[in-house]
Amino acid sequence: MKITYFEDAEGMSKHAATIFLQQLQQKKDLLVCAATGGSPTGLYAQLAAAYADDTALFEHLRILKLDEWGGIPMTDPNSCHAYLQAHLLAPLQVAADRYLAFNSEVADPLAECNRLQKELDRQGPIDCCILGLGKNGHLGFNEPAEFLQPDCHIAQLLPTTLQHNMAQSMSQRPTFGMTVGMRSILQSKKIILLISGKGKQTIIKKLLTQLVSTQLPASMLWLHGDVECLIDRGSVMG
């Protein structure tokens, strides 16, 4: 894992965009697994600006939604779908046939996870996986546990995850999560881990010990050969 510190989130986001655009220039139909939340928002804004300068570069880009809150409408403004629609799909004009995603409103969530995994197996592996770091060390909804699920699965959300701003702002509480599994994440050709935001000092310290544990899912990234970990110093200090 290559770790780089930045004075602020803007510098972190600009560097992440540079890495991403280099990947996209090398492979126009890049399959990108996209996280939601505060940490990647600046990166997505940078990509929207790049799109305005060179729309052709993004014509074949494919987006995979990392996770979704279960038991809530897709139209909820705090759903992962709504976030990606606002920050990535609409700004980059990603058509529906280039968007792989969980549907949170299906009658059979397990079948939906299996459907997405089959589609990922068909189109993958992931070329570039954009991740944030949860306050409990989770990646997507791969929560700390005795063992981690390899494939797309239904996740039981821990209380710390349900304290996320997105969940707290919903009209109804999510009852579960749906997420890409650790096998698919670790099979990604390149991973960009963005760490920004308050309240993460403790989990950052644990991650930097390099001790790999299922109780800290993000620590599994130490087993990957190409991870860019970009850290906003404000998340370490505040």
C-alpha cells in the first residue's frame, strides 16, 4: 500500500483524479467500483470537470455501485443510488447499460446479490476500485466480523454504520445492506482508498499498524499489490 498525505481534501481529490484519469486513458471501457460518502465526493467533482473538457474520454466508462442501503426506496435522496446519480452518473453521462448496481427495492435481496455477482463475474474484474474508510474500518458494507464474505451479499449493519449521516437523514431506517464482497474488491486491478472526514483517527492508526484482521476489513488491502491510500491530514488530526 502506497500512502500519501495531503494538507486538505481538495489536494487529495485532485491527486486521486490524476490517478483515475491515467487509468481511463489506458482503458476507455474502465470498470470502476464507486463508493459513496464524503471522502470520494471531491474526486467525483474533479472528474465532472474533466468530462466537461473531454467528453469522449468517458464514453465507454462503466460504473459498479459498491453498495446500497437495503429496505429503503431507490428514490430516497440519501440512497447510494441517489448519491451516484448526482455526483457521477449524471455529470459523466453514464448510460444505464454501463451502470451495474444493486436494486434495494427487490422482493428477494439475496437473488439480487447473486444477479449482480454473476454480472460482475461476466464483466469483471474491477479495473479501478474507489473506496472510503468507515469509522469502524469497513469497506462498503463489509463489516468487521469473524469472517468476511467473498461475493456480493446481504450485510447486517452494525450500529456504528447506522450512525452514518446518510442513514441518519433517511425518512425510514435501512434494515440491511447490500455490498460487493471482499474477493471482488481484492481482485481489482487497482484500488484507490480515500480517507477524509472527522472521527477516523483511531481507525487510521489501527490500519497503519499493517496488522491484517477480519475485524478491520480495510486491513485486507495490505494483501493487495496496487493500493493508493490517500489521506487528508485533517482526518488524522481532527
